[in-house]
Amino acid sequence: MTPGEQRGAGHGLLVLLTLMNVLNFVDRQLLSSFANFIVPDLSLTNTEFGLLTGLVFIVFYAVAGLFMGALADMVNRPRLIAGAMFAWSALTAASGLARNFVTLAIPRVFIGVGESALTPTAMSLLADRYPLEKRGFAAGFYYMGVPIGVGVSLLVAGFLGPAIGWRNCFFLLGAIGVVFSLIIFQVKETRAVRTEATKAASPKLGELLRIFGAALAASPALQLTIAGGVVVHFLLGAAAFDQLWLVRERGFERAEIAVISGLIACAAGVAGNLFGGVASDRWVTATGQSRPMFMVWVLLALLPINLAYRLIDPGNAMFWVCMVVAYFQLGAFYGPTFSTVQELCPSQVRSTVVAFYIMSLNVIGLGIGITGSGVLVDALIARGVEQPYSWTLFAFTCLSAFAIPCYFAAARMCAPRVAPANT
């Protein structure tokens, strides 16, 4: 295969995996997007809704992801993704049959197990295809699946929800996922060398875990980068209550604001992904500083706007600017941080380390953010506090600012891999 053909194959794989990540996040976010439909239909409390979008899904998703990451370092990766996607899509369809908290919680548990295989495996596949100086772009492009998926799930809730009902939307999404699982099953394994000698020399599970543990212990920069991502995810978790906040405290109609939010999420989120991936690559080349320092400046610049978002009246034009910035920051996070994590670990345990990072983001970050927000909202309501959603979201925005010192400390310990352009 010529270099041009290799690049074309790499870009084709990147597009396919990104589309699958879109479906992954449509599936994951559909419950939050349909919050104003599902919560009253199933008579859920805020705490129960927080559990469904938080710990019920995330604990199994993240813990299984660590196993899936190690498995991806040992088996045929496209087929691992195909099997997992088929399983989670079938369970997504089954979610449409739920009648109460318990019957929705059961499929959510196993959906999390299935979805956990995608990103660690995809990151490993892409790292084999893209050189170091392009991995920020590849990670940023792949993670366009987050804002696009969030946006599409909101558009589905806004357009299809009133037309066909939330249950039929879950059935439809499950069917689409099954089709994609059959497509990825046909993709060939892209591991660089798979001779009998290298297969025999490949580390087994115990050795993988030993290398992983040693890599994590030896790199404070890796530990701090992971910690920064966890703190950012406190706010991302709390944002699961955005649609309830927009309807109950900002006065929007549920279908209308779902559509508006979806369009903004797609446009601003994709812009953030491209900015985070491409600009962080150029930042390293131009300044000689690491990607965590890039994140320090991005978060510092956007923090005041994110705080104002939770307090400004929707009649003020700045409200919409703040909403755009919130989705832009969501996208800008992924490229710099995931490429940093991959750079700071040995190649043979790349999937395992990415899986551990995802487990940390989800179990600690989203778990505390989503579940904690639900409990706090119910507690504030019980105390008669006005605008409990607004104050909860404001508090978690403040908490997320502690990511800045984490990234700053990581940057001080993290030597850049690419020399500055003027040297």
C-alpha cells in the first residue's frame, strides 16, 4: 500500500469510527434529551433520573471498559467493536419497553458494558494509523462524536419525540446501531505487525496490567492529566439536567429548546473539537509547551462565561453566547487530553490506559456530577430554595474550575514531544 493509500485508509477508518461514536453518544444522551418526556411518563424523581443517567449506566460502563481496553490489546479490534455494538444496540431497543425505574435501569446497565468497548479500541486503532504530531487531530475528529451525538439526540427529542414518541425513537436507534455493527465487522485488523512471532511475544493480561500499573505510577503528568479530566467531567455530568433546567427554570417549551440546543451543540461542539485537536497540535509545535498548558488557557478564558450562563436571563443575548461557549468547551476538551494520555503511556498498553482514563472520567467525574446533581436538586427543592437547578449547575461549574491547577501542574512535568517551530 502506498503512503497515499495508507493515509486514505486511515482517514476512512477515522470517519467510520467517528460515525460510530456519534451513535454511541446519541444512545447515551437520548435519556437526558428526553428528560422532559421520560421523567413524567415514568414518574421518576430527580435522584432516580440522576441514577439512570449516572451510576446505573456509568459504573458498569467504566469498569467493563478497563477490561475491554485490555482485551483490545490482545484480540481482533474491529470484531470486538462489532460484537459490543450489536449488543448495546439491541439493549437500546429494549429500553423502549421500560415502564418504571427498574425496567429502564436493567438494560441501561448492560448497554454500558457494551458501549465500553468502543473508545479504548478505537483510540488504539487510530494511534496505529496516525503519527504523533497528528494524533491531536485524530482524537479531536473522533470525539466530534460527542457534540454531534449530543446534538442529534436533542434533535431527535425535539422533532421525532412529539411525532412518534420516545419509545419508538429508542427502537429506531437500536436498529441503526445493528446495521453499523455489521459494517465494522467487515473491517480488517490494522495492527501494524501480526506475525506468529509477534503474536507469541504479545503480553498476556497479567503482563499488560503490570506494564499499565508501572506506567501510571511512573508518570505524575499522566496522573494529573487524568485528574484534570475527571474534574472537568463533574460539570459535564451535571449538564445531564440542562433540559430540565431550561424548561422548568428558564421557561422554554420542551421540544423547541431541544431542537435549539441540538443545533447549537452540533455547530459549536464540532467547532470546539476541531479547534481543540488542530490548535493543540499547532500549540505544541509553535510554543514547545505541552497540551495540558493549552487546556489551562482554554479553561481560564471560558470559565467566566460558563459561570454567567447559569445566572443570565434568556432574554439577554449573552445567554445564547454562553450556551454556544458551553458546547464549544465540551468539544475542545477531547483532542488535547486523549492525545496527551496516549503520548504518556507505552504503546503496548495504550488501549488499557485509555480505558482506565475513561473509567476515571465516568465513574468519578460523571458519576459524582450526575448523581450528585440529582441529589442536590432534590435537597434544594425540599428546602424551598428558588431555582434549584440553576444553583446546582452553578456550583458544579465552580467545582470544575479545579481542573485548571491539575492541568497546570501536569504541564510543568510534561515535556513536549515536538520542538518549537522557531528552533
